Amino acid sequence: MSRRQRLSAEMLGSLLLAATVVGSGIMAETLADGNDAIALLANTGATVAVLAVLITLLGPVSGAHFNPAVTLVQTMRRQMPVDEAVWYVLVQIAGCCLGALLANAMFDLPLVQAATTVRTGWSQWLGECVASFGLILVVTGLPGRRDTAWMVAAWIGAAYWFTSSTSFANPAITIARSLSDTFAGIRPFDVGAFVLAQLVGALVALPIRRQLFD
């Protein structure tokens, strides 16, 4: 595949992933009538489904990262060159942000919003570390595994519920979710700490992965 194809796949996949996360959050919040458990359940189901589809569809083209933390780890493992990794991260962030704006537009909300949902504190940062740690273990586990799509989707779906942060586990998604003041939003002030926690979790997974699989 050409670089243009790989970057296009990353852009499209990131856009659709973010649109699903934010859009399903808006729909769930609207229909759940104040029941946050039902809203989170609906948000989880949509995210799990779209992850499995996008990874299966676009994985053969770009590797289906859709996540700067995954790209960083794969670069550190020398699975991709640095210059391509930079482009991956840029299109992932751009795609996720466009996906959040698309979700806002689909539900007739202001196109760009500043989220007001407070997500901060050591417990939530720890939750993001754990979510990202597990994601990287799944992604970089046994080479050539055909089960990556459902395993990534299953991990994220489970982590929505067992982590205190509801498992963003993706710096690009985190930035995008700050642009929608809805169920899936995160206050812009809280984005930096979430991203740092995600990167820490991803990096901690690397030596554990080597110990287990190399």
C-alpha cells in the first residue's frame, strides 16, 4: 500500500471512530433519560462494534492504529519509520477532531464546543494508565494474530466499565472529545493529564510485553 493509502485509512478510521464515540454518547444520553448506566452501556456497544469493523476493514491498509499511543509504541519497536509515524499522529488527531465535529453536526449541536465534563484526579489517571497498558499488550502481543480486531474491541469495551476513567486510552480521541460538550466530553483543562497517563500506560506495557512474548 502507498503512503497516501495508509494515511487516508488512518484519517478515515480515526474520523469514524470519534464520530461513533461522540455520536453514540449524544444519542445514548438523549434516550437514556438521565440513566447514566444505560447511556454508558449504549456508548460501549457502539464503540466495540465500530472498533471491530474498522480494524478488520482498514487493518490490512494502515495497520488500523487510529491512536498516537499505538503509533508511538510501534515506532519504538521499529515497526514503522519515524517520519511516517509523525504523519500518522497528525492525521489521527485531525481525523478524530473532524469526527467529533461531525457528530455535533449530525445532532444539530454547535459545531465546535468546549466540553465541561470534569475528568481529573489520581484515580482517573490510573484508570487511563491501566486502559492504555492493556490496549498495548493486546496490539503488540503475539505477532500475526488474526484475533486483534475482536480482542481490541473487547478490551476497550470491558475497560469502559472497569476503569474509573471509562477508558479513553487514545490521545487523539481525548483531544477530540474536548470539542463536544456532551456525554462523551472531557474538559479541555483535563486533556493534558489524560494524555500523559495514556502514554505512561503504553510505555509501561513495552517491557512487560517483551518479558511475556519475546
